[in-house]
Amino acid sequence: MSIHLVVLAKQVPDTHNITGEAMKPDGTVNRAALPAIFNPEDLNALEMALQCKERYGARVTVITMGPPRAADILREALYRGADDTILITDRAFAGADTLATSYVLAKAIEKIGDVDLVLAGRQAIDGDTAQIGPQVAEKIGYNQITYVEAIQELKDRTLTVHRSLGRVTEIIQTRLPVLITVTSSANKPRTFGAKRMIKYKKARSLLEIKREVESGSFAGHYGLELVEDEIALVTKELREKNLLIETWSAADLDADPDSIGLRGSPTKVKKVISIVLAASETKDIPPTEEGIHDLITELIEDRTFG
Amino acid sequence: MAKNPHNVLVYIELDHDQLADVSLELVCKARELADRLGVAVEALLIGHQNLDSFAPTIFSYGADILYLTEDPALEVYTTLPYCHVTSRLIRDTQPQIVLFGATPIGRDLAPRVASELKTGLTADCTDLQIGDHEDRKLKKVYHDILYQIRPAFGGNIIATIVAPEHRPQMATVREGVIKREAPDPTRTGEIRPYPADLSPDLFVNTIIDRVVAERKVNLKAADIVVAGGGGVGSKENFQLIHDLAATLGGMVGASRAAVDSGYIGKEHQVGQTGTTIRPKLYIACGISGAIQHRAGMDKSGKIIAINTDPNAPIFKIAHYGIVGDLKEVIPMMIKAYKTKT
């Protein structure tokens, strides 16, 4: 049995480890200064896909929609064991909310074709919406199972998973194809494979090939036409070595302009307030028997203790 | 009432044969929004049988109309059948606003419904308001739009989201962030049965096993919460947190750092990834006060912070700050309380 798994990944600012350097003097976060990382729960989804590949034999394709630099997380996916990667990037996608993003990802999955199982992290740490999984599933007409903790078995196109919904845990059996979202407690994502890293460090997206050829010494000496030829040649070479990060634009996906980017996004950000610590009036209580006694007395008298 | 009133609809969730707390909170919020808009509050409850027994409670919190969809096949929540009923009801009744609890089920169901209806959805709102929205580019003013207010970027920003051109405006709302008003037992409403209209192809999942764990910790119901953080230092020291909570008749909470260090179970976690609470008194012991934690407790009536670091952010939101070692301060508090009562 060979099945095709697609993992949805996102490059996100590391909102969980905000260091002093990313703080502005006014106490708010400088979002641009946060390092860009592989969304943590998407790594759990990738790990689950790679374990499936090892147990059942499967092809694992990782796709991401994002700016050109999102190719970094696709290289990381290759270091960890992904077979193929696709960067979906276009200025026309900018400003997309979850509905417009899920439309693009759904178009990409349809273009890949014959996908048996789609895996995504439960949610991304920048928006924490957990909406992309269910919305992609609806758009490609797949069943969905969210909050998956483990794949128990995959046999004869029947998938058995263990999922957790707060106090409820369920074992669910369903038929492929299906989309699942994976939680952080599902597994511990593997680190980079040393050999894979050496090989896939050379993996490039189409945009990176263009940039490297155009800024290389080659370009200064030859005409535009030859530069184009060189880009085509390098692309072909990398594809043959399986080092090409496929790069798809809105046109490649035949995406409806009214369904993508800001135009395709029903929700708009009206206002953003950066959180500054509220300077409430704090009463300093000395850590002495007397200080504590007075505090407890005050709280008893004002009936805080019920 | 106008011919097409475009009401406010609340999806009511059952938490194991009980109405979910968040659903009743949402009915209260929907009442407030609907009064502002001059429309009615509708609720949808899907399940197996005897759902009308919940109607008096739902009406008492402010609903005017309750749609009930009963079918033996709907005993347990599964995505596709519930999505089918909810989407169809929204198409039929055309509410202007639809609210879901940001529970695991709400976060499974709402995005799929929004995608099917091709409308916007804002996740995990902490507040909802009605107001006008001006689109400067289009030079257009939209009146009485739903402001969907939520934290983003790990809680470092608060964003107000609007969906001016799309209906319904949909949001999921976190449990515990909306104040539940006192119910009015004399309020009544109208029950309208709504057909399930199910087809076999919706039943693609087989639930082989289902275990419901006991609700052990209900932090939301506690008037007093004593919480420990990474600064507690060890599992042995964490006993002090339990002792203080027991003395004061409160419950034990924890920050993510304490949970990650194994001092206590995740069900005690307060904060953005844990429970959001608003007790009368919150005592933060050895908690630095990362924004993710504060998001879960900063609406507490009174906050006492105990920390050795005078610069810990928790002091910025505390009403009483004690700079000191909790290993000394907590026993003093227990002693002082026992002498006074």
C-alpha cells in the first residue's frame, strides 16, 4: 500500500519565547523582531506523518503558504524526512484571513491530487485560531478529525485514531481520505537527520534560484535571455536531484482573485492594541508576621473570604 | 418585530447531559447584543432526546426562541451531522450574528460551518461589542457591526476584528470571559422543533470507544484560587499551595511553568492555554506573570502576588504585593487566618 500524505505547515513568529530584545521601550512586543520558526504543532503533524511513512510506507509532501522566506521551514521538513515540499507564495495572497488561506491550501491539495490523508497542527501560535484544518477539510470535501493524539492503525484505507476533547477521549475509525489535526501531546518531533541535512541544505525554491542566478557573477556578463536559460537549467538540475522546492503562485493554482488575499477575507482587523502592563495601584505588604496579619484582617473585614 | 429581523443565534453545547457553562454565558451576551440591535435571541440545541427539559434554563438567561433538533443518531457530537444541521438552520433563519463556545467542539464545528457559508469567523473572542465601522478606502460606514475582540500573538496584542460585508458574523468565545447574569426564572420563550434531515453519508466516523473523565477540577466555580508557579521550586514546596487553599476554602491553580515542571496536573492550569477564571480572590505564589498567564486571571476581583523578584510583572496587576519567600509568607498567612477565624 502506498498512500500520499500532505502536511500543512506554517512559518510563525516565535510568540512563546519573547526575549527582551523583542520588547519595545513602551513595553509592547516588536513583532518584526521575533524569530520565524516552524509552527510547533505542525511539527507534531509532520512527525505523525513520518511515523506513518515508516510503519505503512507513504509519501509525505509538506506544503506551506507564506512569504518567500517560508522556504526555510520546508528545508527543515526535508531535514526531518519529508519527500516533497511545495511553497505557495504570491503577493496576491497577502492579508489573507483563515477563509482565504484555507481556499488557497485547498486549491493546492486539489492540484496535488489523490491525497489520502491531510495532517495539520491543531493551531498556529501566532493566531491560535485552530480554523485552517476544519476549513480546508470542508473546502476539499474531506471528513475531519481534530485534536488527534495518535494514529492507532491504518489498514485497508481504514484509519483508527485516538483523540482528546477536553474531558472526553475517543477512539474513532474512519475511511480515507480524511483531514486530521494533531496536538502537541501527540509525539516528540524528531530532530534533523545529519545526512539529510547535508543533502537538503542545497534545496531551493524557484524564487531562491532566481535570486541566486540573478545576483551571481553569471548575470553580469550575459543577457537577460541567457539568465532565463540558466534559471531553467538550475531548476531542472535541482528537480532531478530532488532538491527543488516546488513553488506555486496564484496563477499556478488557477485561484479566483476574489477568494484570495485581503479581497477574499471576510474578516478585517479594525484595531490592534499592544498590551502594556496595567499599572494598577499595588499595596505593598511587608513579608512580616504583622504585615500578613493586617492583610488577612483587611480581607476578612471586607468579606473577600466569603 | 420586523419581517426579517436577522437575530442573534447561539449554538448551545451539552457538556455530558448538562448545559455547558459557556453556552449560558453566550446567551447572556447575545441578550445584550440583541437588545442593542433591537432583535431577538435564538438558540440551537442538537441532541438525542428530552432536549425541551433544558428550555426553561436557556430562556431564563435571555433566549427568545429555541430551535431543538432531536434524533437518535445525534446522541454524541460528530462533526459532519452537527455541521449539516447548524449550517442549514443558519441558511434558513439568516441570523446576523452566530456565537459558539470556544470549546474543543465549538472549535471543531464553527470553522467548518463558516467555510461552508463562506463567511468570516473570529476565534477565541474575549469580548463582543456592537459599533460602527468606517472603511476609509471605500468611504463607506457600516452601522451596528459586531466588534470581535480577541488576543493574538501569544496574548501580546488585543485585536478588534470586524466582518462588515459578510453575514452572519461568526465568533467563538472563550469560556469564563463573559459574566453570567442572574437568570430570570419568569422569562419564557418559544420552542421550535427543527428537523435533522440527515443522510447516511454524513456518518463516516465510527466511535469505537469513548471515555468521559470525571470533572475533577472546576476552577471556574471557585471564589478563591491559590496558584503556584515555577518559583515554588519543587513538588514538596507545592504542598504549601495546597495547604493555603485548604485553609481558605479555595482551589489550587497553577501556571504553565508549574505544570511543565510536574508540580501539578494540567487540569489546574490557569491562563491562555488553561482555564480562564475570575475568582473573588487570586493568590499568585511564585508566579512571574507572563502575559499568557495573566490572560487567564487578570479579571480576578482581588489579586495577591507573592514573589521574591520585586520586578516580576505579576506585581503590575496585583492589588497586594508581597516581596518575599513564599516558604515563609504562606505559613504566616495560614497562621494569621487561623487566629482570626
